[in-house]
Amino acid sequence: MPVLLTILAIGLLALAWGVFIERNRFSVMPEELSILPAGSAPIRILHISDLHLAPWQKRKLAWISELSKLQPDLVIDTGDNLGHRDAIRPTLAALENLMKVKGVFVNGSNDYHAPEIRNPLAYLRKPSSPTHNEVLQTTRMTDVFEAQGWLNLNNRSGALTIAGTRIGFLGLDDPHDELAWYETLAQQRSDIGTQDLIIGVAHAPYQKVIAEFGDRGAELVFAGHTHGGQVCLPGLGALITNCDLPAKFAKGLSEHTVGHKKVWLNVCAGLGTSIFAPIRFFCKPEVRLLTLTAKG
């Protein structure tokens, strides 16, 4: 009996930690990657993802509103900004300062549909199914993003010059919800023409996404979706990614082979969770600050 009570107490403490403490330990994860042409100036990219914002999350909203102090040169938003049907206005307010910086974005499924109750244990068997009910007024958010100058990369391409480096972007709408139009990538690649660096942007880092971007010349891919596993185990890390990406790549930088070339993948574990599963364990909520530097 004492052993069972001890196990129960440890379990309750772990649950309390994940729900009340770690879920709110917002962090900035800095990293550096030498990928730019020789002689290029460094580029600071703020990668935000999976904010899953709800109107009552005042602490998270305030923390996001201060991110512009990191002075990024570029913001890449890989979707799932919304986490509640009434989150559009507070989300735009929180991102107001960041929208003064050059940026690009794609949507995730939660930007299109209100969250629903799901069995969290089902994720251990297979990725979640793209089935939804309540449709959100997504364009109320994305129209503001575009009006402020952020490039909409949902099945579209774009190009920006950052610190003197010409960057071409290839984009896909959410692959997890089967909204990615892979057939557009050939035309996207043609549209952006000659660039110093090509970056692929999508919400979910499926292996097909990495391969398709790599085949079209992308050297670096940005994605979110995985929540870094959300609930991880000490020494083992993430158990799932909610897609076919191996769990060891659930967050951070990783290198992948596409044909005869290497493609870098940067996965942001995100800042939020579903309002129906408000827990993180051994997986702090994060944004990523990736500094691109010139190749040696």
C-alpha cells in the first residue's frame, strides 16, 4: 500500500508540474546554422509556431508581445496560431509588434477550425485524423498578416531580400489536413527564379514535405505541428510527432538526405497546447531564434 501511494503521489506531482508549471515556462531557443553564401551578413530568424492562443491566456499573450525585443530580421510563422474560436483579435494584438518585421506564414489546421476534445492516448497509436466541425473566420487573421507585409505561403511562393541576401520561399498549406498542393511546387520554384537561398515552409514536417521541398531546391525547411512531443520522457525524449517524422527529430535542427543532397529541417516545439490537453512534460514551450551565417 505505501508503494502504491508513493507512485500515485509522484504521478500527481508530475501532472501538476506539467499542467501548472512547465506549460508556462516560455523559452527562446537560440541556434546557429552556416548556410548562407560566403561573405553574407548574418540573418536572425524568429521561428514561431503552435501558439494555440485562447483569450484568457494573458501571460502567454504578453510574452509574445515582447518578442520583437529579440530584434529578428525575419519572422517565420508555421501556423496553429489560434486555439479558440475567439482568439483572432488577441492573437493579432500579441503579434502586432512582430508584424513590423518582415515575415512569412502558413496556416495549421487550428487556424481553420476550433479545437475539439480528443482522446490523448489515441496519438500513441497513430497521427490524429483531419476531421473537424466548427469553421473559423481565418481570413480575419491572414488578411491582417498580409496587409502588414507578411507573405502568405499557403501553397504559394515568395521572395524577400534580408540583410542583402535574396531568399526564395516555397510554401505548402497544412499537410496534416491534406491541404498541401504539392503539384504547385514546380510553378512556385519557377516563379521565384534565382535566389541565394531557398527555404521551404509548412506546418507539419511530414517526410514527403521535406522531400518535395528538397527536390525543388530548398536547403532549409521550417515546420511546427509536433509540439516537440509535448509529453516526453527523461532520457527518451519525444514519443510521438503526430506525423511520420521520426520522434528523434521532434524539435530543433536536423539534417535529412533528399536524393544526393542534404536538407536542414528546423522544427519549433511551439508555445501552446490544445485547451483540452493543457500539459507539457520535459518539453518546455518555445520559439526558436535561428541565426543563419555564411558558410566557412
